[in-house]
Amino acid sequence: EGAAADEGAEGAEGDDEVACAAAHEDGLLLLGTLGGLVLALPRAAGGAPRVVRRHAGGVLDVALDPSGTYAASSSSDCSICVGPIPLAEADHEGGALRAACIRSWSHRYTRPILGIAFCPGYASGALGARVVCVGGEDGKLMLNRRGIFASKSVTLHSGEGYITNVKWRGPLVAWANAKGVKVVDVQTHQKVTHIQLPPQSQSQGSRRAGEINLVWSSDDMLLIGWGSTVVIAEVRQKLGGPAGVRFSRVVRRVVFSPSLVCGVALFDSEHLAVLTRDADLPSDSSCDCRAQVVRHVCSLAGDIVCSEAVPLNASRRSAGPLYLNSGTCSYILAGIDILAVKRRSISEHIVWLTGCGQFEAAISLASSEGCLDVSTEKPKLCALCVNPLLASGQVARAISVIRQLGLLNEETWLQCVRAFDDAGVLATLSMEIPVPPSATKLTCDVYDTVLQRLASVSPCTLQALLAKWPSDVYSAQPLRPSLQRVLLERWGVTVTTEGAHCRVKRALSEFSDSELEERRLLIEALASLHEAQGDRAASASLLLSVGSDRLFALLSQHLGEDETLQKCFCQEFGRLFELGAHQALELAVEHSTTFKPEAVLKALASHGQHWQHSYLKLLLHSDREASSALVALHISLTAHFEPHALHAFLELSSQARRGPGRAAARVGDDGGEDDEGNDDEGAGTSLGASTGREDGDIERDNEALALCRTKGALHAEAFLLQRQGHLKEAVQLLLRELGDVEGAIRVASAVPHGQDLLASDLGETIAGDALRDARMLSGLLARLGSGGGPPIRGSPGLSPASLLARMPARLEAPRLAAKLAQALDDGQANRDLHSIQMQRLKQAISSVSLRTFATQRGGRAMPAAQSA
């Protein structure tokens, strides 16, 4: 397996262009130009081209013998020349000595020769081995034999048009003509195969035989490229029959439509290398053909593994891109451009990619080939990629490379930490370090090293990591002295421990806002380390000393379970309030056993009664038992700040004294009172509610009643009158001041059993007031119609019929007819429902009676009619 990389080489001289070429497996390249030059590029890289010979016309084809010693060329002047290559002896000493014994020779034909090939043993000096096979415009394929005394030519084939691309391998010669590709055995003169040119190739511009590519990839495999198709033909020995008889068959066809195949070669035992160009390449000779020639590596089945554009400037004068394979190196030629494509091993190519700055491609290749599975390879590749990127300031790309590598080794992470720290960008890397539970945990050395280095370069990142990382991944104890040392050296801050507290002593020097922020972050980081070790009191005292908002989160989480923390902060509410008023109030309410309400109210006194009122509201909804002792103050503050919410508060405080039972409505949140939530159960106390109450409660109710009258809180006044047992006064207040029929009915419905006289009196009061006000009467009729009967015990005068009979003639109730119709409909519906319920009850009783009769009889159960 290998990979490819392009390397430039110098081409022909002046305006001359390459027309044909041949390559040897050891790197020798032979070129024929349109100007008639035959050039040899030596095997050593960087060597200057040598002129092998000059033709009078343009060179049509060149060939090298298998030893790389001899060169053959044909020209448009109808001549061919064969002779040794004039290279230095150091290039090929044995071949040069043998070439000195064999002279160059040439021959002229009647028509130009388009294809030429050496006999495989030409340089051996064996008898009859000095043979070349040629074919050209006369349509003949001939063997030109050179002897000591005479030479002769033997025609192998003729009569099918131009012959090009003659290739000789072992005893087999393949050539192309207008009909297709043919193979012949030159030893037996036996025709091996004829592969006909496919019709689709002719339609795509491959009618000329010169556009067909032939390559022997082995002694028995021929690669053919024509049009957009690559054909793999296999030559086999025929079983049975005469010895030495061969035949061939096409084993695979690979199509690269719509591109045209310019060259084909065997990349390795499982892959092909194919050069293609666009089929609609413009004919303008000045056209820039860059990115229109592509080199593919594909499997033998045609699956493309990779493709890369070839940067060539093709010319209309030359034959087009040429592709030659010579072992480990291949050549792509077009015009004056020559590209050497060198094959490398995977490891060599990875190193080459990193040297070219293509780090992501190198990692992707190493990962796909399994190179990263070796534990020693990933650290090496990481160093090769990350260090150059950091040196050039490409931090984001270095982070991307680390993600792509998926580092898990602790030593590699430490190597990266040092590299990023030296570059001054450790803060950027720190967020990429894997931590549980989302990733595998590294050793503590990695996390400790990062935190210690960040203490002096990025306090903000240090604090963020301490908040993000679990406390068990790093060692808090060794980090604390490091932070204290940085605080002392840079800001003159001394941190001392006094019991459960940590005291911070600051220097008197002046610092900028940014410096003060860095100092605060470092002290917060030190507090996080104390918290990680379980010393929450010291952590909280450090946060309080710098006024950190993180203090409230710490106290809210641990204050209920840490007795040391409770003792340290039970008297610190004032400082907490100055740090964050609303957060301090919520904390005091949440932990009312630590922050005593009396102490909190005393601390809030200097800040104004408004804050006391806010605290008591929160406390009422959170801890009713604690707020019950402060109800007098709460009533006073509510009457002062939110008189409209006094009624809801009184109901809520009354429920708190009775104990938990109903869900409380929020007091004062929406600026109003929640009248809809006041059902019969929570309407207040009965007439005898005042009995059994303590004198303090009665006195407090009297004071609250006076406040309500002063502030004009009529709903609250009615509630207090009801609680004191003054039900008639409460009903009259609700009716005559507020017009609240519903509220009056609720108060009257709360009369206890045995006091029917009072209930009747209240009902008559409601009816009398309603008969004097049309709107009130309408609301009462609606209430009675929906209730299905008298809402007050012992008050028949509150029925719809009674009210209508007593209604004054001049009183016009709005929508009276509709409400009466609705009441009648509701009554009829109630009657029908009652009838259905009674019918079902009778059926159920009958069914139960029958089952009981059948069960209790000692004999056979009799039918119901019989038993009756």
C-alpha cells in the first residue's frame, strides 16, 4: 500500500514541447519532443537532461529496453534510430560497457512509424535478441532484426489501418489500430486475441488508434484505456490442445464517464492509477487546462479511493497528457510540464503531510490505516502537528487537531499542557481536557498541573474549571499554598485561618479594576478548594470577604446540614443583606432556624420598614409557624404598604393559626385580593369564634380592626367583624358599603347549627337590602338559581319565589326574565337528575334483594315472581 505526492521537474527547452515519453523502473525518463529532440532525464534527482539524438522531424514515439541502456525513437521523417543512452558510467556501469560494444543503427521506412518496442532481451547480446517491433501509418506490424552480417524485417500483421502503442512483454506483443487491440505471440506467430473497440468509445472521440493506451502490468495482464473505459485483459494458457497456445479474455471494465482516459497503470496489486481529462476540453491552444486533468486511484472493481487534480498547462500542439509508470515513481507529462509522482509508504506520506502543514489530512490518513492504534505513534504525531501550529499562532487549529487525535494518554496531555503554556494559550486548551462523567478520567497530575499554571496566568479560567470539574479529579490540598503564594506576591493579600474562619488581610496599595477582579477570582478559586475539602465555613468566609455572589449558592446548599457553617453565619445577616438584598431575604426565609426572625427584623430596621414587610410576606408563605408570632407587626406593615391585600393576609394568617389545611393564596403579589378562593370553609369563624380565644388575640383583632377602618380596608374589616362574632355588622358592611351579595351569603352561611334565629335574621337582612337595589337583587337571584335551594338554613324568604313575590313594582332588575328562565331550567334539570338517581337506586336495591334471597335460601333459588 502506498500514497502519492506530486513533485515538479524541469522540462524541455524553449518553446519545444514533449510529444512522447518512456520510463524505466529505476527512474530513467526518455522524452521525445515536437522539435525532434530525444532527451534523457537521469535517475539522480535534479540532474540536467541529456540529448540522446536529434531527428529531422518531430519525434512520434520513444522506447527503452528493459535494462534501461538503449533508447529507440521514431520520427515524422519516416526514420527510426536505436542506440545506447549517453549517460555517465556511474549511472549504469554494466549497461554502459555493453553499449560500447554495440553500435547505434537507424532505418528509414516509406511511412512514419507511430509505435516502437524493444525485444525484452535486447541488451543481453544473445543471438537473435537484437529485435525491435515497429508499426506505423502503412498499417504493418514488423519485427526489425539486426544481425552481424545482415538485417531483415518480418511482417506480423497488416491491412487494418494505422498501428500505434506497440508494447512487448515476454513473447507477447500488443498493439492498437483502428479496429481495436490485438495481441500476438512472436515466438509462434500465433494470434492470441483481438479486443474490439467498443462503439461508445468511438462516439467519445477515440476513433484514432493513437488515443488508445496500452500497458503490460504483468506477463499475463494487459491494461487498456480507450475513451472513458479501462479494460483489464488476462492472457491464459489453453488447457489441452497444442502446447504453447494462449488465449485472452476481458476480466473487468471500469468506466470513468464522461471523462476520457489519458493513461492507466497498476498502482499496486489491488488498485489502478488512472489519468483522465474532460471530454469537452476546448480546442483553443491558449486555454488554461488546470484542474481539468485528474488522477484517480481506484480498486480493480472500479471503486475510486482518491482523486486529485493535476496542475498541468496542456497545449493543443502536444498529444495531450501522458501517464507513465516506472515502479515506485510515475510521470505525468503535458506540453512543457513534467510531474513526477512518487509513491511513498503510509508512514512516509504522513511525515510528508505534516511537513507540508496538512496536519488534518495526516491524522485522517493515520487513523484510517490504524497507525494511531499504536500507543507510541499518537504522541509523536501530536508533537509534529501541535508545536508548529502554536509557533505560527494557529491556536484554534491546534485545538481542532487535538480533538481529531482523541488523546487519552496522560503523558501526551501533559506534553500538550506544557506546549500551550509556553505559547501563553493554556486557558484555551484547558476547556478541552476530558473530565468525567462525559469522558475518561486522567491522572490527577494533568488536572493539578493545569490548575497550578492557570493560577498565575488566568484566574478567570481557573475559577471556571474549579466550578466545572468534579472535586475528585484534582488535589485541592497542594493547590491552596500555590494560590496563597500568588495572592501574597502579586497583590500583597494574606490569607490566615482563625478557627473555622479564613481572614483576608489586604495591602493598602492602589489597584486597577481589572487587577481587583483578578484578585477576587483568585480568592474565589481558593474558596472553591476549601469547599472541595469539606471546609465550607472557611470557603464561605472567603467569599464574604470579597463580596462574591457565589456565597448565596454555597449557603443555600450547605447551611441546613453544616452546623459549623450555621454558627459562623447566624449573626452575619446584615453583611449578607448588603451583599444582595433579595438573595439574603430568600436565604433567611429558607433557613429561618439559623437566621432568627427577630434578628433579621432588627437588622432590617435600619434599611426601612419596606424590607421588613417584604421579609414577613416571604416568611408567611414559607414558615407559618414562625410568622404567627409576628402577626401584629405584619398586620401593621400590610395596612401601611398594601391595605388592599390586608383581607387576604388576615385569611392566610387565620389558617396558619388553625394549622395546615388549605393552600394559601399569595398575598400582595398581583396588587389585589383573592376573593374567588374564599369558599364556605375558609370564610371565617362562627359566632362563637371569640369564645375560647386568648386575650392577646382579641386585642390584636381590635387593633387590626381599627387599622382597617383607618385605611378603608372594608373587606378586611368585614372579615374581622365576622371573626369577632359580629356577623350582622359584617353582612351589613358587605351589602351596603361593597354591594357584595356573595360575600354576605358566605358570612350568613357560616352561622353554626342551633342558631336558626340568627340565620333567619341575616337572611332577612340580605333579602331586604336586595329588594331595595335592582342590581343586588339580580345578583342574588342568579346566586339562588345556581344553588338549587335556600343557601342559608332557616331562611325561606331567600328563595327565588319569595323574592319575586315581595319585589316592588317599580324595581326593575336587569335581565330578570332570562335569569328566571335559567333558574327554572336549572330546577327542572335538578328534578330530572333526582328522578334518574332514584330509579337507579331502586334497581340496585331490587338486584341486591334478589341476590340475598337466592343466597340465604337453603334449597333451590326460586324466580322472583314465584317468591313474591
